[in-house]
Amino acid sequence: MVYSYQVVKFQTISFVQGIHWSQSVGDKGILYKSIKDPYSKLIVQSPNGSKKLYHVPKDRTVVVTSDIVHFLGESA
């Protein structure tokens, strides 16, 4: 499976299977880490209103800064 680095501008962000994410605050923004194997899911709603589902592998960190999400993952 190939994972690529994604940078997504968003209005709302939803973490599917919410109990499978850990959250912390770092100097780069809010950090979320997927703790479920093999992956957890992330829904990002873009400024144009479209929603997209992504798979984020276990132990990958999602960084949320203002209205941009940075993460390693793939479009579902």
C-alpha cells in the first residue's frame, strides 16, 4: 500500500471511530495520532463543501494548524 503526504484545507474535520485517536497540543498545532490497526478514518470537508474520506495508518500523526490538515494517508 502506498501512502502519500496530504495537505488539505478544510472547514470541518471529523475523526471517524473517535475512540481510536489520541489528541495532544504541540508547537505546530493540534496533533492527532491514529492508534487503531490497520488504520483509522478521517473525513475532511473542504471550503467548497465537498467531503472526502481518508485512511490514516496506525501511529501516524495528523497535524491541524488553523484551517490546514497535514497527514500521511491515502484517499479512501
